[in-house]
Amino acid sequence: MSGYDRVVQPAAGDEALENHLGGDEARNYRQYEYDMVAPHVGRSMLEIGSGLGHFAEQFLPRLDRLVVSDFDPYCVERLRKRFDGHEKDIDVLQFGLPTEIPLEGDDRVDTVVMMNVLEHIEEDVEALRSLARVTVPGGKIIIWVPGYMQLYGDFDRKVGHVTRYTPATLRKTVTEAGLRVDTLKPINFLGGIAWWLAVRRGGVGYPDPRLVKIYDRTVVPTTRFIERFIRPPFGQTVFCVAKV
């Protein structure tokens, strides 16, 4: 997913690093993302930072309308090719937050999804306000962001992360934007420990595909099982569903 910070845009090679967990090495993780987000998605969805469209495409069977978007011209071109001629109502937009979004009136959606985007934006409150303006009253903005500054390292700097959030800091941002928190929690507890060991203690600058495969086959299923029964005290990710 592409970052949207107007001041600092990560280089293409560095951005590819951020998307490692969206590749073939991490099918369990991709399913984890979908299963967390899907219950909150309505009938019309705008995804911010759609990249090549893999994540958004999964929601098509349940949607009446899909709007995909990205800042990167290459991604926008690929999105247009991917969804060209599709029988569903699909729009492809190019813009960078926190600027105004070209949707209004009947074009507004009931769900906005932003996966690993908000952490790139210095003006995060204004970005959420822009999203709220294109979401119908009662609609939802689903936010998936990296968690906890204790895990911030060279990888975050390379891909242009302004911050990593905690539930408290994300709640403050969401509330200041005029949104109401519906769901807010840290997730991927074991992933957070693994990330700390690899990146902060181990000095790994980016995810090694071999380690990603091991992580996906072992850590992801285990942490999903554990989190069915307990709410973790922290995690690699902070997940939020905010209502307009």
C-alpha cells in the first residue's frame, strides 16, 4: 500500500520492502488482514493506497461499488488495467492525502479502508477529516497501522513512516478528526515480539523473505489462535474502526 505523506514519499524500492507481507510469502497474514477488516465493510468501499489492487479485489463479491486509489502514477495505471471492463461499479482515483478527495454527494461511500497508510502522513488528523467528508453519516473508516514506537527502526525510516501508533495516540488522532471510536485494539502480539527481536535487537533492516515464510506459517496462526481468547497488551499493529 502506498504512503501518502506530501512531504516525504518513500522511494519505489523502499516501498516494495513495506509490501513484503502482502506477497506470496505471507498468505496467512493476508488472510488475517482480510478477516479483521471484512466484518466492518459495507456495500460501498474506498480503499486508500490500493497499490496493485490485490487487497481491494477480495471484497468485490460483497460490494455494490468499489473505489480504489493511489498516489503513485504507476499503481494507478496498474489499477486501471486490473479493473478495466469489470462488471462491478469500480472507480480508480489518483490523489494524495490530506488533500480534498474527488467524491461528493451520491459518490460518497459507507466504508473507507486504509491499510498501512496513516503512519506516512504528518497531517494525520486532517487526512481523516478529508476521509470523513467522503463517507456517509454512520459510515466507517477502518485503520490498520504499525504499532508502538519501541518497534520503530531503520525499516520504518526507509519506507517513510512518520510514526508508529499506540491505541492511545490513535484514539487521540481519530477523536480530533471528529470521529467516534467503535473498535480500537493492538493485534498481532507475537508478531510484535518477533519484529522487536529481528529489527530492534537483531538489526535487520528489512523483512527477509525466508523469515517471512517461517513467520507466516508459525507465528501468524499461533497469534490468531491466542487472540481469540485474550486481548493482547500490545502488538505489531493497531487496528481501529472509527464511525463518522
